[in-house]
Amino acid sequence: MTERGRAAAIVAAVFVVDRITKAYIRSSFSAWDITPVIPRFFNIVHTENPGAAFGMLSDSAGLWRQLFLIAISLVVMVVIGVMLWAPHRSGLHESTLLRVGLALVFGGALGNVWDRLFGGTVTDFLQFLFGSYEFPAFNAADSAITVGAALLVIDLWRTRHHESPQPQT
């Protein structure tokens, strides 16, 4: 399989897993239902998030917020798409870690923008608790974006570390 094919497979896998898990949550749980999986640590909770990550912008005007979040997502997806499809044009090195990270971010962004375009909100359902702190609910797409971003940071660090001149002794 080509590098493009692998990236497309990752994007497709993230998108399909995201769609299936969100469809299951929407069909099996009422809004705001909380189902403890590991008591006092992990819940399944069905929420519909009109905002961005962690509920940011959820209090903003509906249409403006939707258009803004969709536009930002589409711009990010176009940039990442160009980087994945034509890395020689983007000036980026051919790194497996970089390509996997970008594909994960693209797949996650696609899953969430799909929700915004066709539902107006993003379905979130995974919630972790740490003592009295409740981490905001998130979904499979958010997880892919987070893991992808972490891989991009690791790739950047590795690239910079290997390219930096070694101290002379």
C-alpha cells in the first residue's frame, strides 16, 4: 500500500469508528444519560456539544458559531489534506509518524465536522473523573485528534533533535 493509501485508510478508519460509536450512543442513550463503567473514574454520558473542544464557544450565537467552527475545520482539513497528498509541495519530510499524526487529526476533524454539518452539534460520550474533577466529555474523533497532535509534537521534537548541531568538544 502506498503512503497515500495508508493515510487514507487511517482517515477512513477513524471516520467509520467515530460514526459507529456516535450512532450507537445516540440510539442507545437519552441525552444526558450517565452510565458508570468504572465507578468514580469512567462514565458513558450522552451529550450534544454545540461548541468546540471542552464546550468552548457553546454560549456564542448559534449560526455564527456553527459557521465559524465549520470554516476552521474545513481550513485545517484542506491544509492537512495537501500535506498528506503532496508532502513534497508542503516542504515536509517523509515521516511515518508525521503522516499517521496528520491522518488521525484529519479523520477526527472529518468526524466532528460531519456532526456539525448534519446535526448542528457534536455527540460526546466518554467522560473521565479524577477525584471531584469531571473531565469534559469527548468522543472517538477527539481522541484521534489528540493522539494525532501528540504524534506531531513527537515528530517535531525528533526532527529538531536530529537536525540540531551537536555540541563541539
